Amino acid sequence: MLRKKNQRHAYRPSDNKISSISMISTIIGLVGIILYFILIKMSASQRGNLSIGFGIIPWIIFVSSGVGVFFAYKSLKDTVTVKRWKVIGGITNVFLVVFTLIIFLRGVI
């Protein structure tokens, strides 16, 4: 009876391995950007008179993009995976955090 042994080898940067944490971070960022586009379009169609329920969505995007920034930072510690997805996830989530803070501060001032 043949037994399949577990492969025990280290990944090299040339293997093009993508970190699952960086993919999660990228997906969170892209979903947040899409949600903002939908909210802006809906707000424009209603002339700024959306309900309170729609006002909670930017807070959810803000918190989830903060989690996405944490995941992007955590994935940067993994040195053998592809950097492209780490950078995309970090940039999209930092953009969402800054954009949301600008919107909130503009509403307060």
C-alpha cells in the first residue's frame, strides 16, 4: 500500500503564491468602493434624502476597511507571497478610511 507523504518544502517568491489574508483585504476594499459608488448614486437620485438606515452603511464600511488595513499590514509580514495583492489591499482600504474620515469631518464642520 502506497502512502502519500506530506510535502514539506518552503515556498519561494518565484512560486507566485498569493496570501489568503491579502486577498481578503483586497476583497474588503473593493466591496467598500463598490458600496460607496452605490450609495453616492442613490443619494444623488434622492437629492440627499436617504433614510437613516443608509447612513449606517458608511460606518460599516469604515470599520470593515479598518479591519482590511489590519489584514493588509499583517500580510506584509509574509515575505514569500506576491506583493501585488498586499499593496492593492492596503491602498484600497487606506483610501476608504481616509475618504470616510473626510466625509465625516466635512459633515461635522
